Amino acid sequence: MVLSGPALDRAHVLVVEVPGARAARAAVEAACDARGWVLAASPADADVLAVAGAPHGGLGDAVATVWDDMPGPRVRVDVAVTPPGPVLRQAAQAALDTAAAALADTAAARTDAADRPTDPPGGDRPLASGEEDRDGLEMDVLPVPLGPVLPAWPAGLRLRVVLAGDVLRAVDVEVLGAVGAQADGALPVAARDLDAAAGLLRLAGWERAARRA
């Protein structure tokens, strides 16, 4: 099965930002907006995985897990980190052109489906354990990983949260793939502030204002 017609006109794109690739990620989002494509909310909602920058180490592993979680037909495209400007915008547009052609390729979709592992790694999820509460009752203690690939989420950020009932017991903070993050320094401060505002607006569900920012 491939995407065609209206579905291809509204393809859903999950964008992954490597630390330091803010401009590349913004260029991909702008290219999606220009062609009427939708930013995906999760791997299950995505047709295209667009990676801004070159993930490595733990972030590369996380991107591989996201790719495994995406249903077919699916396409991955990568946009390299280059200085903000026409070259970067053209690279983002070319990546989405490549994605559109691949989504319409029946043979490629069938090959990808046939080659997918039936039991991909990383699928296990931790179960809750029990712990005594202050009032003597037992409550669930659950480890919850957050990130590093979430919409409107800081690049590479991974939180390991431990919840005991409705109480936050512990948080471990890690930034994956932070090598070369100084590339964002090429952006004007106003551009970085507007981009941060756009992420906050998108997280709040005000998509129209986020696109304007």
C-alpha cells in the first residue's frame, strides 16, 4: 500500500531535531507548511521521519526505535546542518520531494514491509512496582521515560521520571547528541526566541500562531 491523492497531499511528518540543528528543523517545518503537510504527533501518526542533523550515540538509537515504531508506508529523509539561508531551505524542500516520491513508490513500500523485523528491539516497557504510601496503603511506582523524540520538545532531551502514585519521586536529565550544538549560534537571538515561542504555542495547541511565529 502507498499514499496517493489526498493522503499524499497531507502527508504527516515527524521531525527529529539533533542538538545544533535548530535551523534545519525549522526549514523542514516551513517546507511542510508550504506544501500543506502535517507535523505528526507521534511515530504512529507519521508517514515521514525527517531528521534534521546527524544523530549519533544514544540519540541515533532513539531515532532507530522511532523508525521501528512507524507504520508503513514510511520514509526517512535527512537534512544536513548548513547555515540558515536559501541553500538550507532548498535542501529541506528537496528532502520532502524525495519523501513524496518514495511514498508513491509501490515497489519500495512492499520491499520495506517485507524487510521489517517482526519483533523489533526496544519494545519492552517497564511495569509498575509497589511501594508503601504515607497512609500505609500501597501505591504504584512507575518509571516513565520522556523524550528524546517528542513534538515541541527540546532537542535531544531525555527525562527518566519515577512516579509514585501522583508524586514525582525522581528525575534524571540527559541531553543526547549534544556534540556540535554550537551550530545554533549562527541564528540571530530574535530568531531563536521566536522559534522557542513557536514551540510553546504548538505545545499549547495553537498551531496557527505557531506557524506564524
